[in-house]
Amino acid sequence: MEGTTKAEDDRPSIRRSFSRTGSQQSLDIAIKDPDSTLFDANLSHSPGVGFWGYLPLCLVTTLLISGTAIGLWADMGCGQVCIDFLADQRRFALIFGGIGLFLTVILYMLDFFWPPHLPGMFLALHERDWWLGRSLFTIAVLAFLATLLLLTGDNPALLLIVTVFGCPAGVIGLRKLTAPTTLFFSRTSSGGVEAPDSFRERMRLLNMLIGAEVDQKAFYKAAMYAFLGAALACVVAWIPWAVRTRKIHEIEVDATKDTADRELLMIRWAAPLIVAMTNVAFASFVFLRVLLNDSYTATDKAKNNLIVHQGAPGRLHQDLLEHRLAMVHAHLCDGNAAPEDRLKATEDRTQKYLIQHITHMKQLTAIVKTVGCCFIAVLGSLYVGFQLTLADSPIARMVQTAFCFLLLTFVAFVSVAFDRLWKAIGVWLQDLPMWKAAASACRADWARALFICLALPSAPFVLLISWINQLVRRCRRLAVNKDCFTQRVAEVLQSFAAWEWIHVIYWCYVFAMVMIIYKAVPVFLNVLLSWMTEVMKDLGFGPILLATYAIGMILFMLPPVPGPPIYLFGGFVISEKCPWGFWWGTLISIVLSFFLKLSACFVQQKLIGERLGQKMYVKQIVGVHKPLIRAIEVVLSQPGLSFGKCMILCGGPDWPTSVLAGILRLSVLQCMLGTTPVLASVMPLCLTGSFFLRRSESDFWLRAGNLTFTLTLIVSVIFWVGMGWAIQSAYDKSNWEINRPREEFVALEWLDYRADVIKERCGLHWADLPLLVKVLYAGGALIATVCGQIVFWRSNLCFGTFRLIDDINELRWFGQTGLVRPLAIVTVTLAMMSYAGLFTFKIWVWRRNKKVIAEAAAELEILKPAWIVNRLTEARSAAQSPKAKSLPSIP
């Protein structure tokens, strides 16, 4: 009793919160009551300045930034003077940009951004640097900002949007400055950390958490009212000014002939109203956080664990456990209570908070996703409308830019205001099999080769910066390693030594050729289709339809040729030659292209895929027995117009998808049925080709063609996202069935095992290669990669431009102004010559390994019967397991 009394005397503030009705309650009873007011958030005091302290601070911040935007870029302030000044001083943009870049490089050399010698510190030159480094960084930021202002000085709409979006940035900065510091553990006299094993410490932690939640709500509520107050102030100040200057503004607009200049005048005149509308949008974001505050705070695991005493050590946890067991025993011994009442009465508070946490997290996720999708939909709708009416309008660009900034602001707001939700989504992604497969693919040899190919142009600059940075560290005696480069870069270079460079270099050859083909094929495909258009121009409408269908079928049978150019070709040719008019021709081209796609899918699946599926080595290369293809098979085997099936058949590559369906022996009728939604992609592409025919009549048709082409891209992205989602769902629902061994795949698994054993026996490593082979193999890959980079990044210097609608008779093949320019001839020739290194390597490997391969193959033939019997036994056991019987089988 003495210990209890002393404990109560040490915490009088806590004791005053125990009572429900004002009378004091004993400590032992209070901590055993899950509904005690001890856990009431309303009785905790905020450690911050509170709502009335945050409100004037937020209001001053938003008013200051909003007023700056109006004063600088609106006619209500000195907008014209500022814009003219920036236009006159544009020559200084390069100077300011150079200053910002110079200071940024200097700060990087001095390890200002992330100093490795100061663990846990950022933006500091040394341990006591509170102003020098940050001042230089501020100057660099201001220099970059000045460069941006000077380069965009003739666009007041962009300047206005960029400035007004400083309001949320200013509010976030204010939060960083005024947020109270919460210490979750108290220091002992010895300098250690006191564990929260006592009631006093646990209640202090709980009050801190709840106090922080109250402070957050007060701040967001104050920010919401501050944004609304700033919007109201802008409108109130603008209305009387607008009434006084309306006639002057109308005279200026009437005197301006150019439409774009008129709209710029309108933007400057209505700038305060634009600022007010953006502040209202910011207030709506913050209102979402205030509205969901109770649901969001209920997802705090740390607070919930303190309330339910999960894992509480010592006597406190034992008292609670005994008390709850006694309550359960009393309820069970009550013969008058119904079983369901007993169950309800004995529910554990831990389960309640766990269910509450999961429920609120799902609600928050759904709300944030819904709001985000709404913003994307609004942005897309505005883009569609402005593309058809005001594509080149300053107002259109301003609205589109504003909504893009709003979308980015919303994403940033969600990451800051709903940080637990953001972290939960990140953890959820890491648990997804598709995410794990992607992470595993990033460590594959082909992914490393792709990284080398893409990062090669920037590699010299990165190494130079790292070398200079290391020299600076040595002069400052801060270098922790003796390498030529900084520790981070040196570690990356050392990790490269563990790569299987023989396979990585081989994939570099592959990607170099892919980069060249990727840029060259569309150019020559347009030439081919334009030539076909010229050949068919004198044909009648019926022969044109037959010729278009035949050409399309031939092109669809070629694996590298995609469908979009064929649909564009159909819309371009048929709409022009239709005797019943443009729109009837457009409709016929859509129907013909759709029928052409279905016919090509039928031929690819039945005549190509099913025949290839009869060959064992083809099935091994495709990997029909591996989890990814089996997951795709699960999706494609679903009957009717299932979501995942349609996404894969419509979004996947034309030739590989249909041929894979044939190899898997899927129903051709069901696959054609699942392909019918491809009309959503065929239609806008045909319309694009048709609209380009009339581009010379007015800008409307050119904008309409650009719009339909953009819609095609959007539909393709939707198909790809849906395809990934469907495959992931198949992994989640049928993961065990997809990965279990099956009898029909034993022969394929044996081929994989045989290939792995032979590869291990050969055991070829980079050190095993002769010097001459190393030089030719690696040097050829380097030359091929450089040539691929030149063609990929500077294709305009390698190839001329030839569109599908251009005249084939005016085509010039070679020359500086021709289709194939001298740089293309040189780079492609060097790339082809560099493959001599690959051929040399292949010949050397064949001569080295042919004897080892023959010996390993002979030994494996002896082991083959026993291996197959063991694998068949495993497959039959898995098929007879209770789990396999309870799950639907995969065809």
C-alpha cells in the first residue's frame, strides 16, 4: 500500500483524470478498466501552441504568399512592370543558372547535402554549421529560381501558378518550425534510456502520443481556415478593384488583336480570383485530413498498444491479465446470460483495436485513392476539352498546369499528412509476389546490362565528380577509404566485380541492337506503308479494302511489327477513298481493322502457336511450366469477358500473346471473345489516321488527331496496368497451385535441370577467358553500346523524318537531308563490325566446352530415369494432397 500511495503521489496530474464523474477513482481500478477516462484524448493537453496559436501564423503565411503572387503578376499589383522587367533582363538567366550550378557543385564537393562524417545530419558542412552551408544553399536555390523567372518571364500564367503554389510549401515549412518535439523515452542519471515498464512512464508516453495527435489536428484545422481566409481576402480585395477597372480592361482587350495576348490580359486581370480558387483547393486537401482525423489517429499502433497494454512487462501486465481472466470467468459462470451475450461481453480490447486499425486503414486507402482518381479524371477531362477547343490557348495551358501542380501537391500532402498510410502501402507492395518478382528481375543479368546501357553516357561525369569529391575529402582529412573515388561510388564499383560479366556483356550486345532497331524500324515501316498507299491510290474502293486486309495480315505475321501502324494505315487509306464520304470511310476502317485484328489472332494462335507448341524445346524456351506463364494461363483460361483475360489479350504484344495462347492450347473462340475490347484501342488509332487527312482544313482536325492518339496511349496504359493486376491476383488466389509440380511438366523440368547441370559443369568465368578474347568481346560490346546510344538518343541526327502521310515520291534516301544520314551509316556499320567480338567469343566457348558438354550429357542420360521417377512421385503426391483437392485445378 505504501508503494501504491507513493506512486499516486508522484503523479497528481494523472490521478485527476481517472474519475468519470468528478470523484476520484483508485489507480488499480482505473488501469483495469479499458473504458477509463484515463485513455480519453480530450483530457490530454496539446504540447504545441494550439489552434488559436497556429491560426494567425498560417493566415499570415498564406496571405503573404498570396499577396506576393498578386502583387508581382496581376494587374491589380505591378504585373505588367514585373513581366517587362523580366523580359528585359533575360540575358542574365545564364549567369544566375551558372551561379546556382556552381554553388550546388561546391556544396556537393564539401559533402553538404548528406555528410558521411556527420551521421544523422543533413544540410551541414560541419557539426556546428548552422548558417553558412544553408545560406549558400539558399543562394543557389534563389539563383535557380531567378533563372526560372527570367526564362518564363513572358508567361504570367506559369509565374502566377508557380508562385501561388508556394502557399502549401510555406505552410509545411511553418509546421516544421512550430511542431513540438516529442521525447518518447526519458534519460536516466547515467545517460541511458529508461524503458517504459512503469505505469508512470507508459502514461507519459500515451499522453505524448495523444497530445501530438491533438496538436496535429489543431494545426491542420488552422491551416484549412487560413487557406479559406486567404481565398476570401483575395476575392474581397479583387471585387471592388475589378468593378472600378472593368471598362479600362475591356478597352485594352478590344485594342489587342492577337487572341493569345487577349487571354494573357484576362489572366493578369483575374489573377486574384485564380489565387483564391487555388487556395480553396488547398483548403479542400486539408479538410480531408481534418475530416479523417479520428479514423487516422485510430490507426496508430503505438498508441493502441499502450492502451491495450500489448506486451506490457512486469506486474502491470500481470494485473490486467488476471483482471480480464476474472471478468471472463464471471461472465461464463453467469447462467442467465445467453452465449452470444457472453461472447460479446468478453471481447478483448486488443481485438477491438486491431479490427479498428485495419478497418480505418482500408477506409483511408479507399478515400485517398478515390480523391486521387477524381483529380486524374478531372485533369484528363480538361485536357480533352482544351485539346479540341483551346489547345494553343494560354488559359488552357494555365489550367492544365494548375491541375498538374494540384495533383502533385495532393500526392505530397498524402505522403505528409497520412504518413502511416503511405508506409502501409509500401509494406503491402513489398509483400506482393509480383513486386518480389520485379525485385528479383532487377538482379538478373539482363537487368544489369540494361542499366549499363542506359547509364553509360552519365558514367564519366559521375566518376569525375566522385574523384574530385574524394580529393576534397582527403584535403579535409575526412576520407574513410583510400580509393580514388568516394566510398559510395567505390562500393558500387566493387559490387560490379561480383557480376557475371560474361552474361552481362552478352546482354549488352542484345540491348545495343534493340536500341538501333527501336529507332530505325518505325522510320522504314512508315516508308513501306506510304509506298503501299501510293501503289493503291488508283485502285477502286473494294480492291483497296482487300489490299489493306492482305497487307495487314502479312504484317501481323511478323513478330516485331506492332498493330498501331497498321490501324493508322487503314484509317489513312480507307477514309480518303470511301465513295460514301469521310465518316463512312472512317467507320469502315474501324470495322476492317477490328476484324483484321481478330483474324490475325486466330491465325497466330491456331496456325503458329499450336504448331510451335508441339515442339518440346519451344515450350522450354517459353517456360510454360514456370510460375509466370502458369499465372497467365490461369487468367486466360477464364471463360467469357473476364477482366484479367481481356487486359492480357488486348494489352499484351500482338504476336507473342496470340502465339502463347496457341502454345498453351487455349480455346481460340474464348481468346477471340476476350480480344474484342481491343476495339477501345483500334478505334482512336483509326480516327487518328482519318483526322490527319483533314489537317490542312483547320487546326481542329490536327488537335483532334493528337487527342485520339493520346487516348490510345491512355488506353494502352490501362491495359498494361490491368494486365499486371490480373497476373498479381492469379498469384494471390492460386499461388500454391501455380507453384506445385505437375506430371505433364516433368519432361520440361528435366530439360531445365539438364541445362543447369551442363552450365555448372562448364563453369565459365571472366577470369577463364584469354586476354585476346576478353578484349574483343568486351570492346565489341562497348562499341555496340556506344553506337546504340548515339542512334537512340540522337536519332534526329541519324535518320530523317518521314510520316505516313508524306509523299513517297519526294523521299530522298541518303544524304544530310535524306532519310538515312551519314551518322547513321557510320554508327550502324561500326555496330555490325563490333559483333565480331561476340562471334569470336562464341566460337572460343564452343571449342572449349564441346567435350565437357558431351561428357555431362552422357552422365545425365544415365541419371534421367531415376530423376524423372522421383519428380513424378513428387507431382503425384502434390496432386493427391488435401490442399490440391480443395483448390480448383489449372487446365
